Amino acid sequence: MECDAKTGKGVSQFSNAVRSVLEHKIAAWREKGMVGRPVKAMVVGVPNVGKSTFINKVAGRKSAKAQDRPGVTRGKQWVAVDAGLDLLDTPGILWPKFEDERTGMYLAFTGAVKDEIMDTERLASKLISLLSARYPEAVKARYKIDLPEGSSGWALLEKAARKRGFLVSGGEPDLGRMAIVLLDEYRGGKLGSFTLETPEDLNLENTEEDAT
């Protein structure tokens, strides 16, 4: 099922959907006299994907700690979302290592990897370069800049910084500040809702695997 943890769209269907899938299990519990035993489910995902926000929406209250940065949920926490369903909020998990740089970069774009261990200026330059290639109108509308063909991500980041008035002494663009703003606005959905991976990316991965 599809739902949006930010807006709450579709979330109200979740509890009933779980009960429907586990209907036979719940019936078996009743036959054994375990009336009222709650269904327990674990919510798992990469860091900063919105697990705690989802649980809070299902519960209709702020039971799980949620912030727009990875690593907020430190330990496991059971949340009773209604009389018959308990959800386990868990810390985000990632692969032990990424098979390719692109996977790690895409996860860093979303905030799944802590900014503290990243070069945020380099990350933001790659993000604005990708968005300009795939979603140019969104970049133009948000940052009021033109996108000359062949422009590097660094050049576009500099343009956006100047347009926002992010300057340091000597009138040079403050790329560090612009990088943080770009990443925050992308993650907050202020540029729109986008997909980073495309069928073309998958085809490229398959081609590379076949070549090896």
C-alpha cells in the first residue's frame, strides 16, 4: 500500500491492512484464548527515511522521536498505535559498504548519511548538477538562475549562492552556506518530489555487471 507520512495520506488504511494480511493468525490466537493479543510489527528502513514520522501518523500522536536528520532514534522503542497493533521503531540501517559511489551519493542526498562525515559542498554540487539535468524547471523556479549547457555543478552552486545573496568578504559566493540550504530544501521537498534512480540507471547497472 502507498502512504505519505508527511501529509498522512493513506496512513489511516495501515492498521486495517495489517489485520487483513494477518487475519488467519489473529483468528488462531482467538481460538487459543489469546483474545486481545496485539499484532507486533517492526518498522525498518534507511536513516532519515521517516520511520518515526510514519509511526506517529499511524498512532495519531507524537510517540516516537522524529527529526529531519539521521541518527535521532538511538534504540528500539515499542509504540502501541491502537488497541491491536504495536509498532517497533528502530534506528536506521545501511549496508556495511556501498557497491558503487552513486548509491552512497544518492543516500547522502536524502540525508541518510550524516552531513558531518560528508563534504557538503561537493555533495551539493553533484545534487544541483543532477537536478539541473533531470528537472531543470524545478531548479530554475526555485533558485531563479539560468542553466547554460555544460555548466558544472560548482558553477550552478555559485550562481545560486549569488542569487540568494550568500556572499563572504570580497564578494565571493558562500558555497558552504548555499550547500547546506540546497540540501535542506531538497530534503524538505521545497524543490518538489523527485526520484533519483531511473530505469536508465538500472539498465546501466545491469550492463556494468554483465561486463564484469
